[in-house]
Amino acid sequence: MNYGLLQRLCETAGIPGREERVRALVQREIKGLFDTVTTDAMGSLICTRRATRTRKGTTPRRVLVAAHMDEIGFYVRHIDEQGYLWLNPAGGFDPRNLFSRRVMVVTDDGDLYGVLNPGGKPIHISSEADRNKVPGTEEFFVDLGREGAEVRKRVQVGDFVVMNEPFMETPLKVVSKALDNRMAVFTAIEAVRKLSRSKSGHSCELVVAFTTQEEVGLRGAQVAANNASAEIGIGLDVNLACDTPGIPDNQRVTKQGLGVAVMIQDSSMISDIELVRQSCKLAKKHGIPHQRAVLPRGGQDAGAIQRSGSGARCVAFGPGTRYIHTVTEMVHKSDLDSTIELLAVLIGDL
């Protein structure tokens, strides 16, 4: 499979509330795949595809697939006299992963590049106690390498900051920042492309919502789900793959290379058991590698769909991902392919 689109998605900047660049890229890519495409008040892209096969006298059930466009990042909250940018996080960061990072600051007048570091002494003049301290996110600042007056002229409070790291492909894996959750955006697009080429088509009315602000509380999905009034919801998101050194085997959640992870339970929802069984049955029928997963902490957009309106039956799945919420998020290519395959056959079967 060609992962060029996934690379473009991952390298496009878009944090909660500022997903417009990602949305524009998706709009270009989905031309001809949907019957209607609109943008709702939250900025989510709502794409509807009518049923391609129907039974006389029946009304197609509505299925909502959610894939969030936002990545974790920062908003500029203060610019000091020296031109250092102080930040407020939009999404969950582990400060241990923030040291010495290259970043991009997105302003109304263009993008600026700098570095992210915490305040404090460098190694040559720090004490052992200094070196063992893990700073909070509020202690990190951006240095643009420019005069303070120029920075204050070009940057304003409310501009946003993302990590500036390139997409990488190995023989078995893809590695990037923002695989959470551009992976899901890519999956939804590729699955609908498969459906569009399929002779059997699908009998449901399909709504794909490329949602906003998931990383700060499933906000875009809540609005999209209330408007869609779907009977069935499918959440697409990364899952944890803690199959790495230092983590007990009983806490790994998923293992890379075993296929798409069908979510049983996470912090935001408990999947509908019949949809879980249907997904796993279809995976076996079509030879799609898959595994079941329980995630003790963390949620995804199907949690909002499940509780929308009068409620919806929901399931969630995606590939196990190493190093989530870092710039080295890693997905096994075969697990990503399995996610695309399962989404396509499940939509076709609903």
C-alpha cells in the first residue's frame, strides 16, 4: 500500500480547534467518494454516502463512522520581552517526552520554526537534583531564535504550536507524530475507496465524520453524532501497544502484528457485544487478522456517539500503536491494512 496520503496527513498541522488545514486536505482527497460533504459548526467534516443497494420497502439504517482530525499541541498563552513563547497544552502530554524538540508555530502570517525546552540549567552547570527533576508542561517555552521585538510583531497569543518531526517508513512500520489520529482519517478514506470499487456496495446510509477536538473531550463527535442520529457508531482510533521492554505482558493491551484491535472496553464506552461479535466473525470469514482489546484508560469518539440523542449501538477498533502521544508513534503496516479491511467489510455487512 502507498502511505503517501498518510504522510501528508501526519505532517499537516492541526490541534484541537485549529483543524482547518487537515480538513482542507481531506476535502481534496475525498472528491467523488460521497454524495454530500458539509462542515458543521464545530468544524467537523460531515460526509454522507447513500446506500448503493436497498431492499424494496425498507429504510437503510444510518451508520456513523468517526475519525478525529486533531493532534495534541499547544496554544501560545504569553510572549515575554525576550521573545520566548509560553504555552498552554491542548491535549495530554507527558513532559518527559518534550525535551529538546523542534516545533512549528502556526501564525496568521505564516509558519515559524523553533525549539522547545524547559527553563533551567544545562547539564554542565546543573546539580544531580536539577537533572532528576521532571518539569511540568508549564515550564516549557519556545525559542524562535529571533529578536524579541520581531517575535512579538509576528506571533500573537492564541497562535498554535505543533511538533516538527518528519514521517518515517520502515519495512514493517510507519512512524510519525499525529498518527493519533491521522491514521483513522487515512483508514476511513481508504475504506470508502474500497467500498466505491466494490460490486456489492453497501445497504446502509453511511456518514463519515472527520471530527474536531477529540483530544480535549470528544467535543466534535458529540455534535456530529447528535446531528447524525445514527443507529450504529464506529469509532476509529489508535489503541495502545505496550509490547515493549519494561512493561509486563499482562499490561500490553495489544501486540503489534496480530491485526486490528477490536475494542471491548475503554474509559469512554463499552462496545455493543453484538457488534463486537459481528466484527470478529467478519474478520475470521475474510481472513483479516484481529485481536480483542480492553484499554484501562483512554477513550475515543464512539464514546460520544453512544450517548448521543436517544443512544446508538457502537463499536471501536484500530491498530495497536506504540509510544502514543509522542513524536515516535509507531504502527505496524499489516495492522493498519487490517483496520482498513475490517472497516470496509463491516460497513458492507451492516
